[in-house]
Amino acid sequence: MSDLRDFPSLRGLVDDGLPPLDAYAEYEQPGSASGPSAGPSAGPSAGAADLPEPQPTMDFPRVSISDIYSAPSPEPAFIWAGRIPRGHVTLLGAHGGVGKSMLALQLAVAVCLGADFLGASTEPGRVLFFSGEDGGPVLRHRLGFIAHHFGASPERLAKSLTILDATDEPALYREVSAFGIKTGEGTPGFSRLAEIIAEVRPSLIIVDNASDVFEASENDRAAVRGFMRSLRQLFPDEGAPPAMLLLAHIQKQAVGNRGAESYSGSTAWHNSARSRLALTADKDDPARLTLSHDKLNLGPRTAEPLRLVRSHTGLLMVDEGAHDAEGAPKEPPELALLKVLSDFVERGERISPEPRAHSNPWLMLHQEPEFPRRAYRNPAALISTFRQMERDHLVEKETYKDTYRKTRVSWTLSAKGWEKIGKVAPSAPSAPSYDENAENAVSPEGAPSAPSYGPRGCGGESARTFGADEGANPDGHPLAETTTPTDEGAPGTCPRCDGEGCEFCQPKDEI
């Protein structure tokens, strides 16, 4: 074998410190006695056992199977019984204007209070409402009606309900393109929302709605799946996972047609959601809706479709009496309420608009057989409905004189309200002008006579001197007494004390 030193062009390598060729002589004949197989410690592979095992660049968690009997996984938990599971994204599809935002806001308040919602229980907890569609004023207006319906104080709600007005920058996920390749990524708003969720620790997160927060094609399967996966990344790692309700629009064909798909865009919306709800309006009566549970991957779907009706205030309520035994539609709660009120008006019984009055709507109406109790479960909900019906010009306030000549106010139906229930308003002579609910009320036989008492007579008015045109003598002195009986008691006496003397009239010894 020639020595490298015989090659002048390579002599510099040897001079630079490389070992002489003799050091590599044992590798000249691979497999020979002088090769690397000559001994366990020969060659550069002697230290290979000291190197760490190569690690995979990624891995997947292994699911434990051997202890499924001894340590079973817990049953799926629901924030709204049977419909919205914890730890997953539930999709609520509805056509624009049907009421999905109002339904979601009602659910938010119910969860904050731990109250039943549409006949099913809720798990109490904090709620975070991310609104990319409606601004703060609209949400506050709706919350006023909802709080009245549940009888909740705003201070209590403020402790457990957080509402984010994201209408200026609603995007949470957007599509980007680089070198012709489209990808999706979270926005700064997504990062900020994650921080707020970690701070608030809500039990329920509501995102309203997909068309505002998802800035990509709803028909792009990959983009939709990437977005739905990113939403699950918002769940905190510690503690019980929250539930998320994502509101979305549905196909136009699905309005009033249960055969159409109740979501819009790629089937990835349906496939990526573990639970899916659909709110659709009746094609013949938009005020009547159906909330159906179209998908649940965590177990059997036990929740029956809910028949709902929209009230004058926009609230959605269970319409359990929507159909009779033959399946014919029944009247909505507001129509039934107007009919009950009309019965009182026709009988001459007054309903006071004052909530604290002894004849307020709740005390007077809720025991009536035809009163829609399921729609109005408490005084606040009923009084709120009366105010809304007044704004809709179905009812109005009228003034009248009670048996003591005091001016009172009561509810009555407007001309539009009478027309709504298919009746004609009572004529003026038949409409009573007294309060039959008041004690000692009497039915007038004609126009009441003028008061027969003097300047300090009763009636709640300050003392005054009657003029000639007010039943006085020409000289200005009041008439001493009238011989005509009045509806206020004996002639010339105070109807409150019968002449015994009280704060409304002069003492008896001065008469």
C-alpha cells in the first residue's frame, strides 16, 4: 500500500495534524481479522451504546383501557340538561331574526341564576357572552325584559354574567394566504378572549355568531374544522371544562321546512359539533317556533323538541298549550291575556297599572281559569307584558272616578285590542264609571248629584267657598243641606264618618 506521503498534493493534510494513514490500516480489508469485527472495543462504534434513543417529533396520548371497569369515566355533564354538554362545542342554528340571540341570552341568565330554562334544569355558574353581532345597547334592552321575567336583580346578574361587545372587531379566526397556500389562524381577538376566559372561568361560553367571528369560507371543510378545533383550545386546562354554544345561520330552505339541513355551509359544521340544536319558525305563524335537538354524540338524544312562542317582549317561552286534542292551533298567551282582561272590563272590574295596588294585574288575573300561567309565572313577567302591549297599542290606561270621587287609572283594551280578540268595545253608557272592587261601591242610577257638604266637606279637597254656579246661594254662602240623597251616604253627612267627625270634615259639635 502506498503511503499518502508519496502524494505531494495531500502532504499538507498530514502536516495539518491528521493521523497518518497507518492509523486507518485496519479498515483496509472490511471483515478481516484487523477489521472492526476483531473485538468488541475495536473501531469508532465502541461508544454507540452511550448515545440516547432517538425521540419522536410528536406523539399521541394512550387511552387507558384495562381499568374501564374499576375506574370508569364519569358520565357526560350538561350545562343545560340533555342539550348542551360541558367540554364541547354545541351549534345552535337559526335563520336571521328568528330569535337565536334572545334564546341564548335567556339561557345565559338562567345559568347565572341556576333556574330552569324552558322546562329543563341548568347547572348554575358564570357565563361569558361574546357578541359579535349585537352591540351593548341592544343587549341591555333585551336583558331588561329577561331580568324581569326571571325576577332577577341587575346587581346579582352582574356578578356572574360577563358580556363582551365585539361588534367592532368580532373576528376570532381568519384565512391567510402565502405563496398560493391558504391557512387559517387565530386573530389577536382570539388571544384576548382566551385571556378573559382564563380570568372569568365561566361554566358557559356563548359566541354570537359564526358568520361574524369566522372570516373564511363556510364551505371550506378544512377551514371549518380548523376553526372548530381552535374553539376547543379556549377551554382552560384545569378544572371542570366549560360548555360552549356557537350560534350560526341556517340554510334558507330550512325555514319552516324540517327536511332541509339546519345549518349553512360545509358538513364540517355538523361533523365538528358534538351537539347541535336548530331553531326554526313555523312557516304559517312566525311567532311559533320549534327548538329541536338534531345531534348528540355523547349518548342517546333524550330531549324532545320544544314548541315555543315569542311574546310581545321578544322572549321565547314554552307553548305547551299550542294545540288542542285534535291538533288544532290554540291561541298564543298574549291573546289569552287580552281575553281575560276583556272579561274584567266588561264586568266593570278595574285592573290597576300600579304594581303595588291591591288590584294589580297579577293579583286580579292569575287565578282566572283562562289565564296563561305557563307563559307568565311571576308578577314581573306579567307587568312587563302589559307594558309591551301598551307600546303595541293593544291596551291603554283610562281614568275614572271611584265611589269617593277620586281619580283612578285602570287598564283597558284599546280599539286595536278589541279587534284583536274579535270583540267590539263596550259603548260609553255601559262602561262603568265606578270601582266595583272598592268597598261600599254602588251602581249609579244616573249622573251623581253635587256634594252637599260645606266648605270643609269631605272628598279630599281643600276647603273652598262655592260660587253661585257651584250650588251656592246667590249671596255666596253655601247651601246648608240638600234634601236629595246622594251616593255618599245620608243627606248632608260625611260618607266616611256619618257625621261623627273626622279629619275630612269638621267636628260634630261644629256642624
